[in-house]
Amino acid sequence: RDPVIIERSNLVNISKLIVKELIETSLKYGRMLDSDHMPLQHFFIVLEHVLRHGLRPKK
């Protein structure tokens, strides 16, 4: 398999897990999250990777 496809798939899957975790913890804590909240930090790290590498589909 193409390494780019594998990386894209991994980023999508990690993004889904991080967003799910972020939503669950925000509901648990009343939607008030501090900047030191780990799921929020994970979200920004994954977002940075997505923006850096891109998730554009193949043409």
C-alpha cells in the first residue's frame, strides 16, 4: 500500500478518536475546558498534523 494513503487513514482515525474523547470530556465537565485539558491539547496536536500533511483525496 501507498504510505501516503496509510498516513491519511491513520490521521483520519486518530482525528475521530480525539474528537470523540474531546466531546465526551467536555460534556462530563460541563463544556468548560481549560487550555491544560489533555484531550484539548491532543485535538490541537492532531489538527496541526492534519494541516501540515493535508488530507486531500487522490485525484
